[in-house]
Amino acid sequence: MLAAQAAGRQVTTIEGLAAADGTLHPMQAAFRSCHGLQCGFCTPGMVMSAVDLARHHGCTSETQVRDALEGNLCRCTGYHNIVKAVMQGAAAMSA
């Protein structure tokens, strides 16, 4: 989306997910614990997409997660740990 399309709307960035005291959002914590990041190039987009997926659709299968993240390109990991992180983060968000 273009920045102009967000005019008058609330936008949450990767930095805005963490709590005010610095506690990581459950999805951020899952990416950290599952090693779902490498160089960091794709991490903000992956985490934000994963949070949206978990909030609005749930994460019921690895196939669903892979389909939802297909527009986010990772140059490093091959997606295995990213999918694992999304599944773990979604479970933590729903708990």
C-alpha cells in the first residue's frame, strides 16, 4: 500500500508490537526462539504478516502459513523456521 493510502489511519510497525516495557510481542518472541530470522531483511514483513494472519485467520496448518506468507521473500532460511515460528507465535497469541 502507498503511504498516502494510510492517511488518517492507525499504522503499527514492527517496533510498535513490543510492550512499553520492552517485552516482546508473542510473535516476536517466537521468531527469536525458533530462529525464524537470519539477516533481518524479511523479518519485519514476516512478523507483521504473521500477526495479521494469527489475529484474523488463525494458523491451522503449515500449508496455510506458507500460503499466507508467499509474498514475503526470505533470502536466507528456506522458510522452515519461519513457519515454525508463526505456528508457535499464533498459539501463544491465542493462549
